[in-house]
Amino acid sequence: MSVLSFLFIVFIPAAVSFITMIVVLCMQWMLEKEVNDKQPSSIFHLFNVLFIMMMFGTSSIVFHGFLLEGVNEKGWGTVSLYAYVYPLPIILFGYAAASRFFRSYVQPYRVLKKSNLVYINRKSKSQRR
């Protein structure tokens, strides 16, 4: 695999999906804050992963399939595998890790269920200054 193919198959779609992941997590947090009374809703995660996969696949097909003429050389099946099937496990694990990190970073407290206790998250040394 040449550097140009690696750039168009992996790096650019990964950058697009990383930016998309940040945007959808921020949008989910704002929607939960305004609409759902700050309660997490798991249905958003399904739509977020589908949207991230759509952005990764579309950018991969555009850059690899059309610019590098991967569709003419390898066919639609192989280009679709590179775009949607192969990156799915990586995006799922990456999204799971990113959503947990984002939730702990954005939410300043934790509420215990069936209790009146609220635990405030401790700030790191860089946030205290």
C-alpha cells in the first residue's frame, strides 16, 4: 500500500470520523441537557455510531473509490468493505472510549441512584489553576 493510498483509505476518513465524533458527542450532551433533564439516553449512541460510520464510509469512497479510481480497479464490493466493514470494530471501540471520557470530562458530578448523594468530580491540577 502506497503512502497516498494509506492517506486516502485510512488517515483522511479517520480524521473526518474523529471530528464527527466530537461534534455528535457535543450535540448529544446539549440535547440531553436541554430536553432529557440531564439524563443519558442510550438511543443517541446508535444514531451517533451510524452517523460516524456514514461519514467515514462516504469520505473513504470519495477519496479512495473516485480519486484513486479504486472502484474501477477493485470494484464496488472491495471499496465498500474498506469503507464500512473493516473500520466498524475500530469505530465502535473508539466511540465507546470517547463517550465515557467525554461524559466524565463534561459532567462535573455523579448522582447515585435511589439516593440524595451527589459526588463532585475532583479537578486535576491543570484545571485548578
